[in-house]
Amino acid sequence: MRFKIIFNRTGKQRMLPMDYQYYLSAWIYKVLRQADSDFASFLHEKGYGQSETKLYKLFCFSLLDFGRPRMWKEKKLFEISGHEIKLRISFDVPEAASTFIKGLFMNQEFFLGDKFNGIDFKVIGVEALPDPLFSETMRYRLETPWVVSYRTATDRYPKYLKPYEVGFKELSLKHIAEKFANTGKGNVMVDDLSFKIFDGTGRDGEPIFREPEPAKWLEESKYWKRQGFLIKPGTKEESRIVGNMFDFELTAPVEVHRMIWHAGVSEKSSEGFGWLEVRD
């Protein structure tokens, strides 16, 4: 399920670190962990049984919608003048959980930021959002990066693949299949999944989608870009996770589309990666 959360900026602070996703993920995770036992009881009472469902296990969230902030690039800060901020968040949970989740977030108060800059917020509204009409072939646009990584036994750090590199497609589809299996709704074979990346429009004005790799066209394409966020900024564990932004077409069973809509398509979805919307 997807929700829109509306925050009110309650203090005088206006400066927000540009890499705020880690702090936002930590706040969401804290709220969900505190409510996990209550959620398990709720599911049991609704007839879903004693499952291993965890609110914090499969979720994703969008970028914050705070209008057009002033950007202090040298300080890596947003200056936010508006008082109402919006966030979209999604969970792979039964529809019956809508009221529970609304109550979980409503009236929450928290500080978002680091020890130097941040903003005090209060949740003033939570709205359930409708799902689109899913079909086996869907076209999406990414609003946060799709991360595909791997690390060998000798690598100190993971390698974040570009979409034209060998392994990107295989690892992407493998991750989707594994994430679907983790929902407990069944299994899907990687061979049942396929996706193509947007490569502009034809003379007839129709969008063109092509196989991602290995392909020279994609390496030279202007229709994708690299983007990343800092995780654990300002600590010894600080690292930058890098993904890719592009539009794509996915062919998969309808339940898989529903899963990526609710749980994100990427690795590290609970840190804000892999949020997507239906492409117009």
C-alpha cells in the first residue's frame, strides 16, 4: 500500500542536509520497529495468521516534496521556506492494514537532519493512495536511483553497476525475483521477467524501449544518469551508494508489479532507492 504523509515544519530551522535520505530512513525504521509487535497482533486478529511479516522488512519511500528550495551547494544544504512538506511511502502489507498505518504515523514529531543542520517536523496528515491498474507489461519512471551492486570475496567495497555493464540486467531481475519470494506470495523465475530501458521516441512519437546490455547504444545514451546518496554521513561508516535513473518497461506477472510498487524495485529500497511511478 502507498500513503502520502504530510508534515508541518514546526520550528524556525530551514536548513536540511541534501543527503537527508539516511535520516529519513532511520526515522521511518524507528517508528516501524516500535510498532512491530502490535502489527503482528493486528494481522493475527485479521486472520492473516502468525506470519513473519515485518512492517520494516519491505518498504520504500520517495524524495521529500518541499517545492523549490534554495540550494547551498558548497554547504550541501537545502534552505526550505515552505511549511508543508509531503512524502510518499509504501509497504508490502495487506490493504486491511491501512487504518493501522495511518494511526502509526499520525501526529508523530521528529527532528530530521544531522547535529549541525535539520528541521523539526510534525505529521499532520496521512492519506492512503490508490494503486494503478496493473498489467503484465508496465512502463515506469524512476524517481530515486535503481541500485545494482555486487562484491567478490576480494573486493573491499561493492561495485555499483551502470545499466550497460555486463551483469546489470541479470542481477536486477534476480533481485526482483528474490524480493518477490521474500513476500511469501510465491515464487517467480528470472526467465519469467524481462525489462527494457527507454531510448527516446521514434518518428511516430511513440517511446522506444531496448534491451539494456551489453549495448553500446546505452553507454552513449542521454536518457539515463548516475545518482546516489550518502549513507551514515559524518560517521566512520559513511559511504555513497550509487544507482541509475531511467525510464523502463517491465514484463512480469501482475503480482510482481504490485510488489515493486509497494516495496520498491531496487536494492536498498528501505533507504529510499528504487521508488518508481507509472510512466505517462
